Amino acid sequence: MISISMNMRCDRRGFTLVEVLVALAIMVLVLVVLVRATGTATNTEQAAEAYNVAILLARNKLAAVELDGPSSFFEDEGQFDEPYEAFGWYISTSEFVDYPGLYSVAVEISMPGRRTFTTTRFIYEGGASVLRETEVFHAD
């Protein structure tokens, strides 16, 4: 008769290959998610910074129109100087027929990445009074 001992013990020391591969796969997945999240956050931060710069540049151009008078700018465009040479601008001014001296002044700022920021003000020729201002962001 053959006797089989029921006290066979498996002294396991360490992990099996399958356990190591599963742990490694989980770590790789977590690492990929973290890298993508970091890249997205960086892109979002750069876009927000470009929008903030565009707002300041547009308000600077509007201030120039207010100082020189809206009738001196009917249509004009150009690029900004350093360090904002990546940004372009376009100004369009039109006088209301029914209200002499009242102008609609639109400033469009083109940003890197085919995005634009447009702001429009209604300004009186004599007093630079802002009646209403609208701002719109566009991304292609």
C-alpha cells in the first residue's frame, strides 16, 4: 500500500511570473494615464496663457483707437512686435448712419493654433465712452 502524506507543504518564497506580469501591466497603465493627464494639463495651460495675452493685446489696440479716435481706423491689420510676434491683429471700425459720431470698433486677435479672440466696443468719437463691449473666442 502506498501512503501519501497529507502534510505536504509548499514553501512559497516570492511571486510567480504571472503575478509579476500583472503588477507590471497595472503600473504601465497607470503611468500612461498620468503622462496623458500631464500633457493635457500642459496644453490647457498654454491655451489659457495665449487667451490671456490675446485679451491684453486686444484691449491695448482698443485703447489706441480710443486715443486716436475711431474715425482714424476704418480697417487696419498687422503683427505685434516682440515678444508677441506670433499674434496678429485686425481692426474694423464702422460709423452708425443714424447716430453720427458713434462707432462700432471690432478688434480681432489671431493666436497660434488657428484660434482667434474678437472684442467689439461702441465708442463715441468725442468722448471714448464705452456703451457696450462683447468678447468672443473662436477655435478651429
